Amino acid sequence: MNTLHRDTVIVGAGACGLSAANRLREAGRSVVVLEARDRVGGRTWTSHIDGAMLEIGGQWVSPDQTELLQLIDELGLSTFTRYREGESVYIDPNGTATRFSGEDFPCSPATVEAMNTLIAELDELAAQIGPEEPWAHPRARELDTVSFADWLRSRCEDEEACRNIGFFIAGGMLTKPAHAFSALQAVLMAASAGSFSHLVDEDFILDRRVVGGMQQVSERLAQRLGDEVLLSHPVRTVSWREGDSGDGQDSPARVEVVADGPDGPVSVQARHVILAIPPNLYSRISYEPPLPRRQHQMHQHQSFGLVIKVHAVYERPFWREAGLSGTGFGCTQLVQEVYDNSNHEDERGTLVAFVPDERADEAFSMDAQQRREAILSSIAAYLGPEALNPVVYYESDWGSEEWTRGAYATSFDLGGLHRYGADMRKPVGPMYFASSDLAAEGYQHVDGAIRMGRRTAQAILDSDGASS
């Protein structure tokens, strides 16, 4: 077995793990990054499918994501604005498609008023509770033991308003039905983006993209680390102990991480390990001794949602000729969101569409051809019959991806956030936990991954300073 010695070993070569590794290297610490996949980037992945560049994973940058924006500039990358000129399309619960412009959906005045009232209340809760410690708020248990769906209907009798507002968190962000997570989890999602108003504003939350794809952020971070990033090295075992020098004096905690490798197993001896992977994957690793009971229980209450991200490429962006932006919403449709996702300076037109949670279950019950036809028919309901005939069609299915198993980020089940939230980021001996799933600001985004990577690296540096 090949044995390496480093100050810190990082498990996972997404933006979080690579940000942590770079921060530690800058401070003079030795690191190695072990990545199970044959690529870096985690839940960001840019690939060419049938001659089209597609962002299979995360891709958008919003104005509040300052850590990501600064890093993009530092890495020499550039961004471009998502196309949004023209009218959008709203499909109501009766299946009627209506073109509209402006911020409000073309619903009845009473429904619009009800939606704005709910948005204002959620904005107020997000401001009061904040993203850092929502579990510590006096109303945490109250809000965490009621589903978001039930909370909305306790505040509002307008069913269309409740469905629309629920969609922005449920299908749009957590990719779970609104009855499957709590009102507190919804408030955290809003607070992490600055407000609920930001989440309902697609021009804010889906503002810009990276020219050439978001995965480049991780690729360029990895280039700085060179040979210290080992791909196709899934970690199998973490053996750890608390510091004990044998003479009654404290000594640094120690850890051994064993991974499979293309040329045989690799053992890394280190002072610290950062598990920069989603919480649902912690159980893929064996721990010696086992993790404490608290962690075992907590990790069982964190899970991914499910969404199909659909890419449809056309010879030209035909919807623009009709005065449409390419944006569409319909919370009762198979495709609940669609956007113009055309690449920078590409004459072709690309649409990206999303089929979330229970609608994804429905879609996956079909065979591949039936699913394609159903999804394209749903897109056509927004943008017209030309949507039925793309030259490239591809479905991103992260639920079946071996080293992710869902999208976009893990969240707690009903009651889990106030019960376990305070322990999410607590180290266990030499083990530190870091991912966008655990972030406050930037939760479930690349910005949050960068923040968590740097935050965790600093915690290790502070710990080393305190012990020296």
C-alpha cells in the first residue's frame, strides 16, 4: 500500500474541498485531495454532448455571491448575463398559458395580493432568523415541526398563491415536495439568499453564467494544487483517534484515510481530515472507531431531493423571434421551469428545463422515449411547437450519479433542522465536515461551497495555533 504523510487530507474535489486545500496550502500546510470521480468539480460539470457544450450541474451566479464572484475574477474567468429580453409565460393550474412581463404572475388581483403578502412575511422571517443559526431562534421548533405546505395554507386560503409560493422553495430550490420539509428549512433557504424576494426574482438568482462553464472554477483551483489532487480515489476508511502522547499531555489528533486507487490502495496519514462531500455520502465511508451517536442520527435526517435538468439545443433561439424571453413557470406542469440557457456567443439556442420531485418520479416511470416526448411537449406548452424538435437533447440525472445521488443540496426532513442543525459543522476529533449543504450564506450554491471550504480551513489553522 502506498502511504502518504500530510498535515491535512481532503475528501472531495469540488469547489469546497479545493478551496479548503488552497487556503491550507497558502498557510504553509501540506495537503492531498482524494476524489472518487475521474474529474474535479463535484456538482458542477461542463461537458460536450453531441457537439453542444452543456452545464450538466450547477451554473448560475447571483449578485450576492461575492466569494464566488471574487474567485472568478481571481482565476481569470469571465461571466455573461443570462438572456431575459421579451415576455415570459405562466401556465395556471387550469393549463392556460399567458404571456406576461414584470414581476407579478398574470394571476387574479386577489392571488397576486396573496402571493405578495406571503413573500413579505417570509422576507420578515428570513431577516429575523438569518442563515447562520436558524435553530437558535425562539420560534425554531414551532416553524420546524410544521411542513412548508401546511404553514402556507395556515397563512393563506388562496390555493394558487400557496402553490406558486411553495414552488419557489420546493420544486425550485430543495427539489422536494413542500410537504416534505419544514417552514424553518424554507426560511433558511430564503435567508441564505438574502431574502425570499431574491428567490422569486429569476433575474437575480439566475443572473449570470461563467463563460466556458462553472466547472472551470474547480479545474483552475485544482491546477494550483497539481499532483496533490488524486482522481479516481474513492475513500473507504477513516481511522481516527484523539490526541494522546502517552505522557498525560495533549497531542494533535491523528487520522488515517484509506482510499482505493487505480494502482492499488493509498493510505494518507494526517493530523486532520476534511470531509468535503454531501452529508448523504458520509455513510459510504467506514469509520474506526464509529462516529458518535449524534452524527449517526443526524446524517440519517439529511437527504437530497430529485430533479431532472433537461437541455434542449436548437438551430436558432426561435422563441426570441416571437418576443419571448424563454422563461416559463407552471407549478402544476411536468416542466415547472424553463429558461433560455444559450451559451456565450453561440448562434444556436439552448433551453434548460426542470422536472422536480414528484413530477420527476412520474417522468422516470416512463421509458426514455416516452419521457423525452412528454418533457418536450411540456416545454412546447410554454414556447410553441418548435420546441418539439431539438437537435440535441440531454437529461441531467444526478439522482443516479454514483457520488452524488440527488440534487441540488441535502436538506433536513421535518423537524430535523432545529434538532440537529447546531451540530452540522462541529468537528469530531480530527474530522471536519464541509460542503455547500452546510453553508449559511450561499447554501446549496458554489458560493456557499467556497465559503465553507475557506471557513473550515481557517478552523483547522486556528486549532493548530491554539494547540501549538
